[in-house]
Amino acid sequence: MGEADRFRCILGFDGAIQVDSEGKSGGLLLLWKDWDVRVQSFSKGHIDARVVLDNGLMWRFSGFYRSPSFPNRAASWELLMRLRRVDNLPWDCGGDFNEILRSKEKQGGIYRQVLGMANFRMTIDDCDLIDVGFTNPKLTWNNRRAGENNIQERLDIFFANEVWLDQFGNVDVKHLGYNNLDHRPIVLNISGASDLYRKLSACARKLEDWSKVKFGFLGKLINTKKDELERLISRAREVGISEEIVRVEGELENMLNKEEIY
């Protein structure tokens, strides 16, 4: 009996699939009970499954893990884009993305590169995904070091497309306690939110759609600024370029903040 089946039996689930970790990093385990779950694909960075409910409704869930190692970062976003192109079903995607959406989702440590946040946000936008939100506390990862060496970030997130949110309007994401881990477990409750929350979420999505139409030019400016920053980073060893990189990073962050407000 494999480890996934052992967990399935101990916890009383009907089915399970496991992707092994690489050392102490990564690893995915999908368990299910009372639902018709059909695994479509899996890799070191994902498990993608279709879920069929009793009423015949079919939707997708993708468990996702983004490698923090530099050579694999871009490949992770390419994987997420490939998953987006599979079909147009209601889609929920959650996991450890090893990146933050906004600078305010980090506490302590050195400053996160703006380019990394921009690439994450643009990938999520290109996948037509929306941050489902959460119930406090906000930050989900803690390096568990003391004092000034402590770093905390929001790395674990549930996203969904608009079709999924329209179908499952009553959703609630809770961030649980660390319990001696460095990541908080995050729990998505499909029927846990109030009707008011559902209406507010629907309103927020409509405002977001309006914003994209009204301020679409800002996205183009962000793309242009990203390309400029990439070119400067490729010349980082040249004299005087570091100051230019800092300047353009600041301009890009201001654009991202404006995009979030709009």
C-alpha cells in the first residue's frame, strides 16, 4: 500500500493521488470523499482533476505548487497557462504559489522583486482567475525565525474563474494555525459564506471587469515597463545600471498599485 492509500484509509477518504516531494520541498496530495473525482493530469507542480456533482455539474480543481528555485519559476507560470487552456469549465485552483501578489503581503526580510509580483499577477489575469480572498490572519508562510530574522508572506492562495464563482457563490477561505509547520493550512468552504458576501463578491467582479475596460491602457503600460525592467536587469553588471533598475522598479510598483486601486 502506497503512502497516499495509507492516508486515504486512515482518514476515511474514497480516493487519493500523491505527487512525491523533492527533498523537503513540494509534494502534492489530493484526497476526496463522496464526490466523483476524475484526475486528468499531474506533475511535480500540479494535480488537475474534474469533479462531477450529484446534479451533473462538472467543474475543475487544480492543486498547484510553484517551485521557488530560479530555473523553474517561468516554467511554473507556463504550466498554469497550459492548465487554463484545457477547457472552459468552472475552475478552482489553489496551492503554494511561492510568490506574493502585492508588496503588502510580505512582512520582514529583503524587498520582493517587483518583476516577480508583476509576472504572477499577469499570469493570474491571463488565466482569467480571481483571488477568492480569505479570513484573517493574512500571511500564510513563516520562516519561524526570531526577531528581525522573521519573515512572513502570503504564498498560499485559492483562485477561481468567474464561472466557478457564479456557480459556488457562497465561498469562504480560512487560514488556520501553523501547528508547528511553516505554512498555514488554508481551507476552502464552498457553502460557508453569507449571501451578503456572495453579492459583494459578484459586485467586485463586475467592478473589476469595468476597470479592465475603462483603464485597459494601464495594463499595456505595465507590460511596457516590465519589458524595460527586463532589459535593464540583463545589463545589471554595467556601471550605473543599478540606479536605473531601482527607478524603473519603483515606477512599476506604482503602476501595480494603481491597477489594484482601479
